[in-house]
Amino acid sequence: MYLWIKAFHLIAAISWMVGLLYLPRLYVYHAMVEPGSARAETFALMERRLLKAIMNPAMIVTFGLGLWMIHLNPGLIEQNWFLAKAGLVFLLAGVHGKLAKMRKGLESGEDIRSDRYYRVWNEVPTVFLIAIVILVIVQPF
């Protein structure tokens, strides 16, 4: 049973990461079009659907299955690599929240920043992804 939970945890985490990697890229393109234009409305719709239909559920499932794995294997919380990974995952959830807030600002047209600003945010989830994968696979400490 544990391996099934782990498999679906990984599927959910990959789905969540795909959204975290793609959403800020949509913001880059959104920031480059005229606010209120048909293209801006299309980007707003894509961003909202990505966040609400894919990213939010994937994050919830990732956390739920992760907690279930901890319940089945409580020794995880005694391992330093796991604690570091869990800390990064919680920070990544904060990035998710920040991206959700950016979406609202873009959609309303009240907080549109330069495409360069969103390009920087596009790299943030990648840094987290690299660190988390290294912690899980290499378990350096």
C-alpha cells in the first residue's frame, strides 16, 4: 500500500510542479499584452483554470498523500534530509500562494509588472525542484 501512496504522491507532485513552472511563464506573456485586450482576457482565463483546476488540487493531494506516508512511516520525521525537504515544500506552497496573488493582480489589471519581473519568478520553482529532488534521492544528511 505504501508504494501505491508514494506513486500517487509523486504523480500529484509532478502535476503541481508543472503548474508552478508554467504559470509564471503565462504571466510573462500576459504582461506583454495590452491590459483589457482579448489576449489579456485569454491569458487570465488560462491562468485561472491552471491554478484552480490543476495546481490547487495537485498541491492538496501532494500534501495529503505526503502526510499519509508520514503516518505510515513515522521514522521519516527523524531524518534530517526529510525535515529539510518538508521545509522546502512548505516554502514552495508559499511560492504557490504568491503566484496566486500575482494572478489576481494581473487579472484585475491593477498590479501588472514587467515581463522581466515574471521571468525571475519563472525560475524560482526550478530552484526548489532541484533542491527537493537532491534531498530525496541523495539524502545528503
